[in-house]
Amino acid sequence: MKTIEDIYADIEPDLGAIADPLIELSGRLLRERGSFVPHAAVLTQEGKVTMVGAMCNRADGVADSNYIKPLLRGGLKSMAHQGSLKAVGVAEKVTVNQSGGEPVRAIKVMLEHRQGVNVAYYMPFSNEDSGAYVFGQTFSVPANSEINAWEDD
């Protein structure tokens, strides 16, 4: 019987295939716009990565994380139920306590794999006095499912 560590070693390339473009896009959006709304990526059974977003359909035209995240999760879950996905991920801005220290802002990428492994990647960031963004070392932790892509309603 495989351990969770063995399974993680097998699927780590799948998770990286999604995490890398999500972190890259999030960092670019921070540098260019100073912010971003949650966005996602999926990995197909064939190994193709596709970026996924959600559109704002509010009368005031303002999209925020609380509005976008449920839309993304619903879309990802629907795509996963069609049977063609290996993994899904959602990127968002969060505040996290790293190793018991002071709270820091970070890009969070929540990843879920069809084999039942869930991992959260974090990339801390800050602003210099010049306004430039400085990105810290990425770290990951096992996580509870947030998307529940392969669970029944």
C-alpha cells in the first residue's frame, strides 16, 4: 500500500504544472496592477494546463474574492465531474502566519489532485518603499480540500 508521501511524489509534477503558472500570473498581476482576484488552472488527463477565470455579473460591476471564489469552485467542480481532469488549483491573496511569526501577505495556490492529495502553496510578498514587490521563498503545507472537485454534492 502506498503512503501519502509516495502518492505525493508521484503527483508532484502534476501539482507543479498548475502551481507554477498560477504563481507566475499572480506575481505579474501584483506587479502590474497591485492586486488580483482569484483565478484558477486545471490539468487534463493528457497533461494540458488551462488557465480558468470567472466573470463578474454584478450590477455594480465590482468583483471581489468573496464573489469570484464560489464561481471558480463551482466551475472547477463541474469540469472535474466531466472526468477529464487530473488536478485543479486556485490562486488568491491571503494573510498567513509563517512559522508562528508575524502575519505576512502571500499568494496562496490551493491544489487538489484527483488521487485525493490537497496541498496549499504560499509565496509571501511585500512592498518596498519604491512600491516594487518583493517575493519570498515559496513553501507548501498539506491542506484540507477547499474546492472538493471530485466529491459529490
